[in-house]
Amino acid sequence: MLKLDLPVRTKRPRSKGLSNLVDNGYGLLELQDKLRLCSEYVDIVKFGWASSLITKNLQDKVALFNEFGVKACPGGMMFELCWWKKEIDSYLDWLEFHGIDLVEISNGSLEIPEKEKRRMIEFFVKKGFTVLSEVGSKDVNKNSSPEDWSEHVQADLKSGAWKVILEGRADASAGVYRADGSLIDNIVEHVLSETEADKLIFEAPHKAHMVWFIKRIGCNVNIGNVPLEEVLNLETLRLGLRGDTVSHFHERRDI
């Protein structure tokens, strides 16, 4: 019997080792095929940006995710836009209508004060929602100090956020990344010095970033903004089944 002693992965429903897929406009059949193949490796699907507002088959998608035990979540832009337009009550009705109970609260695109963001986290938690908050700006020129990042993460968690996402954008061009896609590791390290990794979701859309976080934190690190085509790849990286992480997780046996 083949025995390779793979790293121990958490099982769904899990609170760590999350893989958060971003839906950039995938077709229903495309998603169905991928979920049939590897739904056990997907925990959350976030509808990118505010795309859920113009997704004609949104209810079908949410039903599909429910069928495969995957949580659906609108992107933080949906919350930011609704707050900006003073439509939070309507947003609650919209979420209820679509059967969505996981929301993202952010202020990375619009000028929403930190105190108000935290009030909104508390508000949605009291309404029965599980909240993912996000820290960091989508503007590469507005990066805060590592101390500010850590302070915002801690405040969001104290306000009731289930996990805090560290902003990275879908193309790794802002937040914890520089415009050229390189990781600002001193921000990550400072946040990790004050917050358990299990409470964080690291946006890592590219393989090199996934590898860095897996080697730094372990196979059960929470990874966000995962493209559909990278779901299986991410799982192989977590288990040391690809060259990038094989020697990190597997020692050669003596004959």
C-alpha cells in the first residue's frame, strides 16, 4: 500500500486551512465541473468586487455552492458601495433573499472611517452574519505602517470578525504587496507577531505567494483570492506534492 505520510490537513467545515476562491465571472458549468473534482479543497467562494450585483444566475451559483458545502460571500466592494449609498438595510434584505450569511466588511476602496467599519462589523454580527473583515487599501500609495496594520487587525477581531483578510488584491498589486507584486514581508511578520495565523486570511493569488505563506505558516494556512484554475494546485502545494514544497514537507527515507 502506498504510504507517503502527507502533511495532516484539516477537514471541512474547518476554521483553519481555508481556501477562499474568488469568482471572477465563472460560468455555472465551469464551477460545477471544478467543484465535482475538488470541492473538498474549497471552503469559501467570494464573488469578486461587486460582481454579484450583476450576476444573473447568482441564486443558482449560491445553490451550487451550498450543494457542495461551500460558503458564498459577496466581495467587500458590495458592502462599501451599500454603505456609501446608505443602503445597508437594503443590503441586508438582498443577502437574506439570496440565502447568504457570510459577508465581507472592508474599507479598502472608499473612505469609510475605521470606527465606522468596526461598528458595521458589530452590526452584522448582531444580525446573525459571519463576518470576514479586510485590512489594507487597494491603493498602493496608501500603505500604512506595520503597527497600523496590526492595530486594525486586532480591533476588527475584537469587534467580532471571524477572520481578518490581509488585502492583496486579485493580482497581488497592493496591500501586503508592492506594485510589482513583491511581498512586504515586514507587514506580515508584524501582524503575525501579535495575531494568531489561524485568525488571518492571506490573499495570495499567485503560486509564488502561496508557497511563501505555506512555508512560513504551514499547510493549514488560510489562503484567499485563489483563482479557480489554482484550487488543485494550491492543495498540492499544501501537501508537498509539487516541486516548490516537496522538500519542505518530505524527508528522504533511509533505505
